[in-house]
Amino acid sequence: MTLDCDILIAGAGPAGCAAAYDLAQAGKQVILLDKRTFPRQKPCACGLTRKTLKALRYSVDPVIERVCHEIVLQPTTEGGDSGAVNSAHSTATHKSANVRVKTRNPICAMAVREVFDSFCLQQTLLAARQGGSIELRKIDRITTLRELPDAIELDVATPRGPETLRASILIGADGSNGQTRRLTHQDNGAPSQDGFALEATVPYASLPSTLPNGASPHDLVFDFAPLPGGYGWLFPKADHINIGVGAFAPSFAAPSSQKRLPSAKDPAQQDIKHVTRALLLNYAQQKLGVTTLPHITGQQLGMGGHAYVPRGRVLLVGDAAGLVDPLTGEGIHSAIVSGQAAAAAILDCDLYNQPDIAAAYARHLSPLLKTLAFSHRAARAFYAHPERGFKAMRTPFMRSLILKTYADGLPHTSLISALAKLTT
Ligand SMILES: Cc1cc2nc3c(=O)[nH]c(=O)nc-3n(C[C@H](O)[C@H](O)[C@H](O)COP(=O)(O)OP(=O)(O)OC[C@H]3O[C@@H](n4cnc5c(N)ncnc54)[C@H](O)[C@@H]3O)c2cc1C
């Protein structure tokens, strides 16, 4: 059978680009499919932790708008009544309970996702070495996916008409709403739940001269008060703040069947325990003193992939494999690391010996899945009683350890043994 390339990759986000980059550098022929034309918008606050920057094969300095050395963590209201949006009064009352952490090394770099993704795609398209190649193709959707004994076959609808593409392996990097996971029925052990987040941008120019409670517009804020099972955030960029609310915790996140954006007319918006436009508007008013948010967007975050077992000729990566961290909602790091793991597995194996590739991918992915399994347990414990987590963070040692784990991906064994020492 004639193949169109060695590897087909569906999705040119961080996961697909990370895989394509390593494969093309190693001399493989890659076709990278995306249903959108870049630059394209993607709901994402684009906070890039140190571990994310380290995982990338190239510097993204040209698209970094701000580097944050300080983080403000805002706790839930006392008594654990995390189901209510704080009023200005209660925020002021508990302001002293905020944890403000400064570090010598940057905690998080800020980019705009549309710009970041375009930059990464450009770097990826330049990556080919040793006869490798990457061809970027726009498709409308995958209509059929067939796993043959010795190849993978995709029927795709394209602006040029229907096409059939054949390759040895398909990397499913098409995100939380993608098709590859559904078409290959890789749901056993893979994501059973998604998180959900809404965001908007507020230009500094449209902020009132003084923010409520005297807050600084340039603070990087994680706020655990607005909703259970997640947090509100303020991520400061060059000329605007990215503001959002998201639910991530396994016991709180929406079931994956809820694949729609809650609308302003949705009765669920009355319930502030759900991530709704009303909740975000209320939060923006409370934190930034603005009364309108012109452009609210949102998306599911693929979660639950700590139990993912790769099989066959389709390797799922990033959100498609459910690899967002359920404690923090961070997904770009997992997307890059899993894309690189899929590439490493393919490069380890004879492309025509498919069972080895799935097993090799499982091996390369294992450190990330262990970390996510830890986060899964930690998220359940933390979001059930966030006030206890805040108590622990009052210890400088724990604070710096938790922060280092978020920023650098410190092995969780260090965190567990530190917790054990503290509690004995
Ligand atoms: C509101 C919000 C805020 C977030 N903030 C952060 C943050 O600050 N930091 C962080 O680390 N993570 C954040 N995340 C999570 C992060 O955005 C994702 O985890 C990350 O984008 C996953 O990358 P990916 O490559 O797997 O998928 P994506 O980035 O979703 O890329 C998938 C690509 O596949 C394409 N595609 C989809 N379907 C098809 C198809 N059928 N055929 C071909 N192509 C297709 C899409 O067009 C897209 O280009 C946030 C998420 C949300 C929703």
C-alpha cells in the first residue's frame, strides 16, 4: 500500500506541533492537519510555567509579554462556603488571608495564545532535518478513520473536496473537542471527565483608575473563592488582563457529555456552582470594576487521562488524551510533553511494528501519567477542603514547595515526603 507520509498528526496546537517538530528533525515525513487557519483564536490564558518553557525545543522569548515573579493566591471564604461569589465586603474582610508569594526565579511567563500557537507552528514548520518534512494541510473534518492491519486511513473533508490519507501512525492532537478520541473509541481508561473554563480580556485602558480593594492590575492572581472545584484567575499581559473562571477538580468538573458553552439564557447560570457567563461577569465586576465583557469564550479541558492506555495505531496526546492537570488546569505542559513522548515512541520503533509503538508510547508517557494521577488525588483532596490547603501554604517551606511543583514540575515524591515530615 502506498502511504502519503510516515505519520499523520491531527491538530497543530502545542501537542501536535511538539510531536511534528521531533519527528521532522529525525527525518520523518509528517502531514499536519488542522481544521483552522493560523493564526486562530483558542480560549486559553496562556500562562507558561518554567517547566513548559523548559520542555519546548526553542525559545519563545519573542512572544512573551510579561514575566511574573509574584503570585497572589486568594482563599475561599472562611467556613468553606466556596459556593458563593465573594462580595466586595467579604474579599476585603479576608484580604489579609491572601497569600502573596514572591520568588527570585520567574513563576510564569505570559503570552497571548493566538500569537504563541502561531509562533510555535512557524518554528515547527522550519524543523525538518535529514530528509524529514512537514506539510500543513487545512481540513474541515475527519469523516472516517480506519485502522488497517498495516496502516491508518483517514477520509477527510477539505476545502478542495474529499481526500483519503494513509500513514503508518496517526497522532490524535485535536484537543478536548477533537474527533480522534471518539472515532477510535479510546475512552476506556482515557478521559471520563472534562473541565470547563470561560475567559475574557479586559484592556488596562478600560479599567477604573483604582481597582476594587486597591488591587494591582499587574498581579498574577489565582482566586479560589468564586466557585467550587476550580478558581478564578487574573493573568496580566502587555496591554490587557486575561480574566477567567474554570472548574477542574475531578468531583466538580462537568461530565464530558456536557459539550456546550453555557449561554446567558441557560438556567444553569443561576447556579453559581457552574461555570457560567454570569459568574465571570460578576467576578470581573468584583475584581476589576468593569460591568461588561464584550467577548467571552470558553472550552472544555481534556481531563482524566492519567489512566490512559495507548493502543493500536492512534496515539492520543494533549487534551485529546485528557492530560490537563486537574489541580491547576494547566494543559500546555502536558500537551508538549505527550507530543514529544509520542514522537520518541515512534522513533524508538520500527514504524511497521505497531504493537511496539503503543507500548513504547505508554513507557514514554508514564512519568507524566504518574504526575497526573498524583494531581488527580491531590485535586480531590484540595478542592474538597481548600481552606486546609491554604493553612498548609502559610508554612513558608510548604509554600515554596507547592510553588516549585507548579512552576518546575518537582517530582511529587518530594512533596509527599515533605508533607509526611510536616504531619509527623
Ligand atoms: C479558558 C482556558 C484557559 C486555559 N489556560 C491555560 C493556561 O493558562 N496554561 C496552560 O498551560 N493551559 C491552559 N489551558 C489548557 C490549554 O489550553 C490546553 O490544555 C492546551 O491547549 C492543549 O493543547 P492541545 O495541543 O492538546 O490542544 P489544542 O490546543 O486544543 O489544539 C488542538 C488543535 O486541533 C485542531 N482540531 C480540532 N479538531 C480537529 C479536527 N477534527 N481535525 C483537525 N484539527 C482539529 C484545533 O483547531 C487546534 O488547533 C486553558 C484552557 C482553557 C479552556
